[in-house]
Amino acid sequence: MISTTSSTVEMVTQGKLQISEENVEDKNAAGLGCFGWLLVIISLLFIAVTFPVTLFMCVKIVKEYERAVIFRLGRLSDRKPKGPGLFFVLPCTDNFVKVDLRTVSFDIPPQEILTKDSVTVSVDGVVYFRIHCPISSVANVSNAHSSTRLLAQTTLRNVLGTKNLSELLSDREGISLSMQEALDDATDSWGIKVERVEIKDVKLPQQLQRAMAAEAEASREARAKIIAAEGEMKASRALKEASLVLADSPSALQLRYLQTLNTIAAEKNSTIIFPVPIDMMQSLMQRKV
């Protein structure tokens, strides 16, 4: 199963490379023309005549993380970019564009977005991308970095506009993955690979924050009352069981009373209340009458 998947990926990658190579071949199919080849020959003769001097004009260097896309008389001269290291260009007929292949990150400015349940929120994020095809990034789009930034802002609005507020607050990872897929598909023809998209912060209006805080406080108070009521119910059941035990053994009530007096005396109180049975009070009142 793993080998089948890997072979499928390789076939897709090879297909994309073949398509890009065919596009370059189609562009170069017309050739430079007679006048173009004449200019190239003149440039070569100029190099031969002024060889020691033109050596500094013809030899260029690109770094390990850079590639050079060469245009000869306005046309792509090769199907592959040059670099890293030394490469040769013809003066007057060739010009080249350096492309940085390192991963680039940028912040998405805060966007005022209306969610699916009609709540206005401010959301910002960060995008990580790199150029994987230098020729496409130069030939297919005027400014790959700026276009990716603008596309990331619109994609953020489009994706979050289909989400509820609860989904926006709880499913950030899913939103990031959907944004990454959308950006990656849209920028594939520009030679850009979007590696990661992250939601940084979600800012809610002050009124909505107060309403959510009041709702959370009310739910906490409701849970506290439920817990207190359950505690009172358990305490009443325990008192009922204790009263049944004391009713079966009158001496246990006297021992409990003495234990209570001991506890009061340990706290050094000056006032001690002695409980008097109600039956005794009723008998005294009857005698007075």
C-alpha cells in the first residue's frame, strides 16, 4: 500500500514536471530567429575580442539557496534554472533574475470578518511558504511574494466567512489546514509551496466579551448551586441516619452532648448554652397553670 502511494506521488510529480517542461519548450519552439542568432553571434565575437575584460561581465555566482532564471533576448534560455555556483551569461543579450528558495513567513494583517452566525470578529494569522519552481515564479506572476500576501488575506476572509463563532474558537487547526490547502492549490501555478498557515489571534467585540463572560459566570453559579443542593441532600440523609441511631440508644445522645461540651471548653468560651428538653419545659408550664 505504501509503495503504491509513493509511486502515485512520483507519477503526479513527474507529470507536473513534464507539463512545465512542455510549456517552456512551447515558448522556445519559435526560437530566437535569424536576427536573434545574429545578435548572439555578435555578442560571442565581442567576448572573444575583449576576453580578459568581459570575463567579469559573463561569469555570475548564485548562492546555495538561490537560483538564476536566464532570459536570452526576452525568452527563457533553458528549461532549468542555473545554480548554485558559477554560471555563464552573454553580455547585451542575456539578463537573469535571482530567486530565493528559502522559506518566507509573513503576518496576515487583522481582518474584520463577519462569521456565519453574523458576529464580527478581527482575525490575524501567519503564513509560511517557499518557491519550489523558480521559472514559474518569475514567468507566471509579476510579484510572487506580494500576490501570495494578498491571496492569503482574501482566503482568510473566505474560509472564516463559512464558520460559526464556536467553530472559529474551537477548531483553529482545521481552519488552518483548509486555508493551507486553498492557498497551496491557488499558488501552485506560481511555483509556490505553502508549508504552513496558523491563526494567531481572534479578537471579539467588547460587548460580546462581556456577554460571554456573564453567560459563563451564570453557568458557574448554576453549577455551584447544584453542588450545594446535592451536599445539603447528602447531609440531611446523614443526619437522618444519625437521629435513628440516637433514638435507638439514649445514652449515645448524652455522650454526644458531653463531647460537644468538651469541644466548647477547648475553645475557652465564657458562655455555654445547655440544651433543655422541650418536654421538661412543657411540664413546668403545666404546673404553673
